[in-house]
Amino acid sequence: MRPITRRHALQLGGLGVASLAIGTTGLVWQRGSRLVPVTGSDLTEPEVLRSRGGLLQVRLEAAQGQIAVAGREATVYGYNGSLPGPTLRLRPGDRLQARLVNRLDTATNLHVHGLHVSPQGNGDNVFISVEPGESFDYNYQLPEDHPPGVYWYHPHHHGMVADQVFRGLYGAIIVEDPDPIAVTRERVLVISDITLDGSGQVVAPSTMSRMAGREGDLVLVNGHAAPRLSARPGERERWRIINACSARYLRLRLDGQDCELLGIDSGRFPEPRPVDELALAPGNRADLLVSTRAGSASWETGSVDRGGMGMMSSLGDLSGGVGALATLRVEGATAPALPAVPVQPTPEDLRAVEPARRRRITFAMGMGGDMSGGMGMGGGGGEGMGMSFTVDGKEFDAQRIDQTVQQGTVEEWTLVNDSPMDHPIHLHVWPMQITAEAGQPVRGVFRQDVVNVPPRSEVTVRVSFGNYTGRTVYHCHILDHEDNGMMAVVESVPAA
């Protein structure tokens, strides 16, 4: 297998043309171990909550508690006492009613990442603040034609997102296929990272780490350290992979097994695409088919150089470290063959639509202020960090409308990264179709809600602002950058 370059890996992750492979080593570490993990346990998955009769009603309690992490008791956050939280399984056209109960000592809220639902009222409204001891009833109505795929939920209270996600608040959402794909089993694999001291307490990141985007020493799969998976030869497994890390990019490989990609984020290819390696930016998801071969394989993540600037070079490699996320042992009698994967509907190509407007949106980091201050974990704004994080030269202001779009129109946005670091850009509610990278046209239809923009480069996307009106946001999904100002408000208004 030819080694993959950094640029090509990020293009693959950005476009969804990915791959998987595997190696040998054990746990993934970045800056030295603290908590001694228990490795090699059998993989388990969170509780699954399924819709019935078009409705799923759930209660999600966000709280700090003693939760098993990497086989040890740790003091972390969790939804309903687990890390990750429950997996929510829905069908297109379903209604999700979620009561969020805040047992934390700080405000929080809930974002259903990637779902195409209303941002107004008690929908996917990130401007809501649920104070400690309070609760809020969210109500999400999925459209009948909602794309199937892998989504997730996490907090989105500005200034506290990185801290709350890093400490354990996240969970998977699966929107089922109208025409099921025959598989032997499905696995929901939520990849996250965290730093814990020897007593199981979360270690606060340094100012420098928050400037770059915090990365944990310990990389987990469903809260496990290097768990074991088992299968029989000839099985077809469906792996629903979520990069729930606050800033870490993942470069995944699973050598010795046959892997095919169904899609990235809400995007879906007409037919599965064979892949060898897969790059996922923070917030990206992958829908992967694994056809098993006899033997033992290691599911690994490799280093991704996501850039840096000035004093950040002292942090060492960002998204660094190479090691096994999990091991897969395939043995036993060969499983019977399964029917072919049905052809998936081809999404509308927005390049055939004349954009109502073209915009250039610039994401930047700059030195400024002083380094004498120091925000607490989850503080907002770049003050005290000696750095600003901006969109079109402005830090986030929830009261300001940065872009106004008309419902029912298609726009073309060129996302410009005027910094020496990668920025994965996430637009809420509406997926983006990638049409060009660094000025070069992209072939095919690739829909994502997190699009990576490399340093000193640009990516052009088209967005169909259909179905909904209301305010929401777009931002860098390196969550410390979002918390510190790299976020802006877009409002969809009724057509004139």
C-alpha cells in the first residue's frame, strides 16, 4: 500500500474518498501517560434508544459522575451516566423529543450535529441556555426525505463547548436507511480523546493547548482503551464511525480487511467505494462496510500534521501519535454470503443551479492582546491568550447577524483559511456540497456538514437553504477555536 500524503489524506477526508488500515502497537498516546488504562477488554456499545411509531422520546441528563473510562473509574461528564451517551436511532420523518436535564455546575444546551431540522424555538437552537438545575424540552421533526447516515449530539453553549465535549458529553444518532443494507452486524464506534491524571480527574489544558485546540493523551473507542472486536470470516460489518474529538484529526487504517465507504457525514455515494485509508476531521463521521478475512488486524490511527504557528511549535506534533484504537480477530466458520448493497439515490448536483449569491468567508487567527491572562476551562473569547480567532475579521457575537440568506435559494460560499492551521468548518442545519478545492474543480457530488480547509487555502461549497428559516451558526470545529470566537451567525429569511 502506498503511503498517503498529508494533503491527500485531508482531501480524502474532505471528499469522503477514504480508506482504512492497521498496524501493531497498543494505545495511542500524545504527551505521555497519566492514568494507567486497562486495554484489551471486549468492545461494548452504549444503550440504544429507538423510535417507535414515528416518535422517540428521551431524557438526557448531563452530569458529572464516576464513570468507567479506559477500564478505570474516572470523574467525568456523561449523558445518563455513560460515556458515550445513549445511541438514538431514528427514521426519516420521525420526531425526536429530548428533555435535557442539566446536573452540571455550568450552563449547557444540546446540538444535534448534522441533522437537517429547524433551528428555531425548541429545535436545533444553539442560542438556548439551560442553566444548572434546569431542564429544557427539545423537539426535532425530521423531514420525510431526511438523508440516512451517521450523526451525533453534543453541547453547544458558547465558551464551554470544548470543555464539555472533552469531559465526555457526546452520543451517536443514526438515521436508518429506507431500504436496509444487509449486514452481519452494525457497530457504532465513537472515537474521543481525554487527558486524565492518576486519580481519574480531567486535566485542564494549558493556554497553549487551547490556542492550538486541545488533544487528549488517551484516545478512546466507546470509552474503551484499545478494545477487542471479533468476527467470522466472510461477514459484512457496518461501522458507524464518529470523530468526537475536540481537535484531533484521525487517520484510520485497517489492513488485511476489505473496506468500502458508503459515505461521509450525511453524504452518500451511489455505490460503496473501496478504501484503504480514511482521514476524519473533528466532527466528521464515516459509514463504512468491513468485509472480514481470517486473521488478526489492528485498527490504527496515524499522525496528521494540522499545522501550527509561533509558540505552538512547542506542543510537538498536533494530531500526532500512532497506535491501535482496537484489534479485530476474525476466526471460525465462514459466514454465508449476503446480497449486494442496493444502489443509493444520487443527490441533486447543486452545480446545475445558478447561485442566488456568491460569498467569500475568511477564517483567521492572529496574535494580539497579552499572555498574562488565562481563561478557565471553557471561557469565551481569545483575550488573555495573546491570539484572536475570527470570521471575516470579527469574533463571535450572538446578537449580530453575519450572513442573511433567503429560504429556498442556493448560494456558493468560498471558505478561506487565512491561517497556518487547518480549520474544519461546520455549518448547522444545511449540508454543503464541495465544488472546488484550492480553486480546482471537484468531480462528483460530495455532501458534508464539516469541510476541512487546509492552511492558506480555500474550499468552495454550495448550499441549498431549503425547508427552514431562522438563525444558526457556522464555525471551526476545533472546539477551542469556536469557543474563542471563530464562529458566526447566519439567518435564513422567507423569500421576498
